[in-house]
Amino acid sequence: MKKIILCTVIAGFANAQAPAGYYSSANGLSGAALKTALSSIISNGHQDKGYSGLWTGYKTTDIDKTYENDGSIMDIYSEKPSGTDPYKYTPGTNQCGTYSVEGNCYNREHIVPQSLFNESAPMVSDIHFIRATDGKVNGMRSNYPFGKVGSATFTSQNGSKLGSSSSSGYAGTVFEPIDEFKGDVARMIFYFVTRYQSKLSSFSSGNMLGSSTFPGLQTWELNVLLAWHNQDPVSQTEINRNNASYTYQGNRNPFIDNPNYVSQIWGSSGPGTTDPGTPNPGTGCVNETFETIPAANASYTTRTWTSSGISWTATDSRTDQTINSKAITVRNGSLTSGSSANGIGSLTVTTQLKFSGSNGTFDVKVNGTTVGTVPYGTTAATTTISNINISGNVTVSLVNTSSGNRVAVDDLKWTCYSGTSKQAQRISADENTVQELQVYPNPISGQEIFVKGDTRNIKKAEIYNLQGKTLETINSPFKNGNSIKIKNLEQGIYILKLDQSSLKFIVK
């Protein structure tokens, strides 16, 4: 049976399930302030019924009333929305116990792993993010974060997958539920980082949680969950569970009651998108706080570490100085990121001159090209370089232009950029200069581009991708006719530059 979808534009229907005035103290707020207000609301009235109490709670919260509607356990790891479930569980009767294969029993799946908060109360028994799921699939998911799986090493009977991440910003192992329940997972995690925001600094990250109240999640994971939230709107199943959980536990999941709270707090990766290989321009992309740098050490050497899936290298650097908690201090060297997908829009960083020395600057380079400078002095200062606007894979470097100044760097972050790069924009600006030239058919068929118009005097053809990278250059391209033979190009949009004229074409 297909689930009933409620789009965010009719969130008022879901909100009607909450008591009148339940969210009134959050009215008019946004961002971190709204998150804090919601945290207070959903903390009040929360009754901890204990870990064993979950078994009792599931008899009302996790019952299938919208798919088979047969009173069995509603399990997101085994439910097949459009077909027959591979197995079903009777509430109370089929509790784990031991298991070896799927279908043995159901147990208590912490969507946010309990190891991250040391199995402490009240988190360990909070029914809003602990689901009744098949024991075997639960065990395979283990404590891995949620993300888009590239190559699967395990696939459950309903299609849930474990494997290597293809989500931008994280290269480790992730677990991916089926599309039907991606929004459910996202809203449970949004609940967790809101309800327990004051405790996040004491939790382990698990490569998913952030260490601060806001935003509360690793950047890569936040981007995944925002996309899933938009891709899979609130369902009647979630509404039913939220109401039953409120009766059982005394608090609610605000992101089910009002899905718009998500974008009001964290922004949006855009409705209808899937896992964001390219988040929209302006979306937070990389946020390096330097909390995972090597242990404090005053000697100068090359330091390397990885944070949120991004590798970092700092040459001639030390790790014992601070600005906002930990910082990396560079002397006669540089700080360089590993390759990050999704481009760079604007960059923000905090710097401070340590010990003796004079004011100076860092050169900021993207893919080896200087895009601006960041000043530093004895007082900690935050600088933003706007409108860098380079798409595709980027490597970012801060290079100290002084050979002796010892400069601490902290809170380095940049927004994603998925628009056309500056170079491609300049190329595209010429599109209207010679209107008589036209690619046909478009999309092209095969590896040949046909061009209508007067091509007799064109001296050179160049093919660019939308990042402005030259893929192919052909001299005297039309000496044998009105078409150009090209090398293998993947599906996508490209720019054909013919002398001073530029045309877009699509490879299907």
C-alpha cells in the first residue's frame, strides 16, 4: 500500500495534531534561535519511560496502519511500500533475542547510535528516534552514519544498503534506507540534535553529529538530511507515530508537526533533490573548526588530519595555540585542503598573529590560483572573501606571505557553488554575438557535433565543461565539412567555443 504523502506546503494539517499553543514560543524565530526555542518546548513534558519501556511503546507507536494495515510491526528496514513484505513481526511476540538472518526478530534501532552518547539517559530510551527494526539489518547498520551508498556491501530484502559513501564530503561507510523512509530518518535526526543540543559537545560525533549547539550536525551529513527531508515529505505513518509517541512519552517531533521548521533553521538544499552531489549556491559546504588536529605540540612540522571527510595539510605548523578553542598555527608554510566537491562560493576564516611579528596577509588560492587575500594582526579577526564562485572539485590553500610570522587559523569555512564558473561565464557571455551559428541536433547524437551557419572561416574550436576546463581543442575544425568529431564525453552540458562565439550543447 502506498503511503500518504503530505507536502510541506500543507504542513498545517500535521501541525493540527499538536495541542493548541504547543509551539507558540517559537513563533517568529529562525535559525539557531528557533532551534533553541524548539529544544525547550520538546524537552518540557518529556517522560523517560526507560529502555525496557520501548517494547511497550512500540505496541502503539510502531504498528503498521498505512501499508498492510494488519497490526504488524512497522519496520523501515523491511517494509516494501509497493509489494509484499519479506517477513512481518507480531508486536511483543517477535522481540529480539538473538538473530542470524533477516526475519528472526525485531529490536530497538537507535537512529543516532547510542554509542555516541555512552548509552546515557534519557537519550537511550527516547522513542522519537529509536525504531522497531529487524535485528539483522539493525546489526549491519551498526553505528555508521546515514548517507548515499556508492558501492554496497550489504543490501537488505527491502533495498536498504550498507557500503561506501558517495555523499559529498564523506568517504567512509554509510547506511542508506530506501527512498520511502529517507525523510523519516532525516526528521528523527533533526529531532535528536534539537532535543539534545545542549549535550552535543559531550557526545562523540560518529561522523554525523556536530559538537556545537548550532548547526548540530557535520556539514556533509546536514546536506544529506536536508535533501532527504525535501525528497521524502512527511507521511501519514510519521504523523501517526508522532501522535502515539506524544501519548507515550509526553513530547513531540516538531519537524513532523511543522516540516517548514527545517528550512527555517538550517536552510534548504532545494525541494525534490536527491543526495546533494551539488548543493545549491550559498549552502554551507565545508566547515573546519580544527578540533581534530593532532595533539598540542609547539614544534614546527607538517601536520595532517581529516575532518568531515576532508583531508588537511599544514606545513611548518604547530598545534598548541588557540583562538576559538583549537587552531592551527602556520609559520613559513601553508594550510591546504584536500579536494572538495561542490565548488566554492564565499570563504570565511578567523586569523590571529601569535608571539612577535608584524601584520601581514595570507594568499588564498583555489586550485592553485590566487582568489584573494586574508589579513592578520595581533587581534583575532574574521574575514570573508565573497563571490569566489568556482564550481566543481576545489582545493583551497592559505599561504603565509611572510617567512617568520606565526599565524593561527581557526573556523575556516566556505559555501558551495554549483553555478557556472567565472571562466565559463566569460565564455557564455559571447553566446549571442553570432546568432547564426547553431548546434544541431541538440542534444547531440554520437560523438559528432553538427553546426549550422557560416563555419568556413572559423580557425579554432574549443570544448569546455561548465567549470571552464578545456577538454578539447581543434584547429581548422570545419575544413572537411560542417561537423566536428569529438572524443568521448560523458552525459552533461558543455560549451563549444568557435573563435569568439560560444554555443551550449548537451550530450545525452
